[in-house]
Amino acid sequence: MSTLMVAFSRHDQQREETADITARPLAALIRSDAGERALLRALPAVIPWVRHLSADELKQFVTELIDATHDLAQLDVHANLHRVVVEWRATARILAAPISPLSSPADCRTRTTAR
């Protein structure tokens, strides 16, 4: 096996371990009410655009984020994590955008939840 192949293999293994180490504490946190509250309070400092999501949307984002991180770590499926972040960031961007005075935030949420 070439040195380059060994280096790529080592890099992939390290990436999988990092994703797994990231996913496990997040998953453990949301299993308890106190952990879930702590995670939901901390998330806006890490991912500022989540402040535009409702409480239910934020919980859904966290669940999808953890699931996608597990897919990355255990199945080497990177696309799911990227998709989750891109779609939820786009949702937050839509929710943060000014809307017409005749529209209500509920109207905007209805349009974006048909994802």
C-alpha cells in the first residue's frame, strides 16, 4: 500500500473518530431534560443562526444534527450532515429575512416547514 493511501486511510479513521466523539455526548445530553436544556442554551453561541428557529424547530435541528453526525461516524456518510446544516441554515435565513407587513411569522413558518 502506498504512503499516500496509508495517509488517506489514517485521515479517514481520525475523521470518523472525531465525528463519533462529537455525536456521542450530544446524543447523551438530549436524553435528559437538564442536558437538553443545556445544549439548547449553548447552541446559539456555537451556531448563531439557530436563534431564528422556534423551540420546536431547534429541537428538530438538534435531533437531525445528531442523527447525521452518527451517520458520518458509523457509516461514513458525509452528505447527510452537510444537508442538515445547509437546509436548517436556509430555514433560519428565511425566518430572519424581513417579511411584508401583511404576513405574520406563522405564515413564514408555514412556508418553510414544507421542507
